[in-house]
Amino acid sequence: MVVSLLWYFITEYYIDPIIHDAGYNPVNTLTWGILLGIAIFGVLKLLEKLRIEVDQRFIITALPYVLVGSTLRVMEDADMFASPIRYLFITPLIFFLITAVCVAILLALVELRKMGKIDDILPTFLCIGMGWAILSLFALLSKQEIAKSWVLPAVLGIATPMAIAIYLIARRFDVIWMDGLNATIVWAHLFEASSTFVGVDFIGYGEKHVLSTFLIDWSGTGAVMYPLKLITIIPILYILERYLSDEPRTSNLAKLAILMLGLAPGLRNMLRMMLGV
């Protein structure tokens, strides 16, 4: 009886949402959030052991892998993968998949550094990511035609001026911690908010996250994502700057994760809409 109830619970809240790509519920949202925190801590300890500095340069070299994840996610949306392989490319499993691949690449590059084959692993890490991203985009676009080219300028045209305005206001009031990286994180989440706004209000797409779905249903517009993002992201960035400024490794890795959580779904949304998937 207990085993049956446990299996029902796991199936209902974890397996079915992935198999049917049904999105999130309160239970799996909390679980994936906890696992993300554990993963960040584990990756941080591994990078320390490998003597890889987690700075803004590292964050830049990791960005192509965000595009890879988003592209693979859209390829799954377009039914380009068969079951059960396709389940690996559904959120949140794809986040853990891309992280695992990145760790494997870094481990290989560290070994090459020990052998004296390379001096700096980050340029090679960046090149591998860029190559993978280009190949993924080519594979996607070779199977799917662009149906709504206006989506790209629309999403960027809304998010970018808003992000610039917030940055200028912050600098006007001497919010000195709103620097390049933090401003980029704000832009990434406004980018995701814009992709949701355009998708929900103009194309008829739906939202899968619990809180976002509730607020969109309540307000009747995807524009509610803008205040939701700002009242969530800005305080988090402030806390990181206020309490983790003396632990740059932890702070920067947390910022990379936050950046990914905005940029990855934003890119996925935009690509889906452009391709009509």
C-alpha cells in the first residue's frame, strides 16, 4: 500500500509532467529548486578542486552552452527526438544534462592542462560551446522554417530599452552594484518576460510555471511578468552583493545560474515562436 502510494506520488508530480511535458506543479517546483541549489553547491566545490576561477570571464565562456540547451529544448518541442531520449531534453532535466556535459568538458580540459597541451582552458571551453551552439542551431533550422521573423526584433525591442532604463535609473541613484553582470541578468529576465508577453498576448502561447500561470490568468496578460521579474531578481541580486561580496566564487556561480534561468527559457520561447513550434 505504501509503495503504491509512493509510486503514485512520484508518477503524478514528477514523471508525468516530464513525459507529457505538462510543466510544473508546486511539488516538483520546490523539488527542482532544491536540487538546483544542491547542484550549484556541488559544481562550486568541483570547480574549486579543479582550480577554475569562477569570475565574469568564466560566465562569458559558459553562455554558448545556454544557447545549446535552449536550441535542444526547441528541437524536442519540434518532435525531433524519439522517446525515451526526448525526455532528457525536457525542462528541468535538460538543465542537469547540459551541466553534466559542461562538467565533463571541463574535466577533460583540466587533464589537457595537466599534460601541458593547453595553458588556459577557458578559450577552448568557449570554442567548444560556440561550435556546439552553431551545430545545434544549424540542425534545428535545417528541419524548421522561420515562420514569424518579427518575434526577434519585438522581444529584443521591448526588453532592451527597459533594461537600459533600469540601469540608467540605478546609476542615477548611485546603485553602484548594478554593474555590467547584474545589469545583464536583469536584461535576461526582462528578455524572458518579453518572450512570455509576446507569446501569451499576441500568439496564444501558454505559461507552464505555477506562479506565472496564476498571475497571467488573474491579470489576463503576460505583461504581469515584468513586475514579477523585477520584484524577484533585483532583491536577489542585492542580497548576493550585500552578503556574498566576500565570496566571489559562490556569488558568481549563483549569478550564472540566475542568468541561465532567465536567458535559457527566453531563448527557447523566442525560437519556438519564430519557428511556429
